[in-house]
Amino acid sequence: MEYVIGAVLALAVSAFATDVGFERDRAFYPTVLIVIASYYDLFGVMGGSIRALWLELAGTTAFLLVAIFGFKRNLWWVVGALVAHGVFDFFHAGLIADPGVPPWWPKFCLAFDVVAGAYLAWRLGAAKIPAKAEPRL
């Protein structure tokens, strides 16, 4: 059920962003990526594990850097990072012992990440969003 809810929510959020025009700003999906990655930091705090928090912060930092790079260069990096975060969700429990992570979260987040990444890829492929950033003057 976690997979279904995550996938449906990702489609709903992405379609809403398309409908109201949020995605016209190239910052939308990089911001979504940053928010998604930062939830594990929250779980680290909730679980009360300093070690888990530091490890979660390291992961968030990596996704933050890719979000910035993708925003400044090419949104295909953000597509890859969203899908990579889904892969991270799949392996998370084996990589980081974080007692604050709800048992259902990795499955939910995996589905959300992959569907959001696929939606963004579809929008980029259809040239509805410019993949490359405009050159700065």
C-alpha cells in the first residue's frame, strides 16, 4: 500500500505543479529533491541518534549538491537524483541504522521519488520544461 500511496501522491503533486505553473520555474523539482532528502535528517533527530543524524546529513548534502548542479546546468541531473534517491530508499535500512524512520517510509518514498523522476523526465522529453539553464549574462 505504501508504494501505491507514494506513486499516486507523486503524480498528484506533479500534475498540480504542472497545472498551476509551478514547474515553469526550473527550481521546483530541485526544491522537491532537497525536501525529500531532508526528511531523513528529521527522522535522525526524531530517533535521537547523533550518529544516524550525521550519516543522514551526509546523504542530504550529496542530494543537495546534485539539486543545485542540476538547477544550474541541466534538470536531467535532477531526474537521475530523484531516481537515485529511490534506490537509496531501498537500501537505506542496510546503510544507516536510524531508529526514527517509520517502517513504511522507505517504500512510500521510493515510489514517490521514482514516479516524480519519471514525471519530470516525461516533461523534459516533451520539451515542456527547459532542461538546460539559460546562460547568465
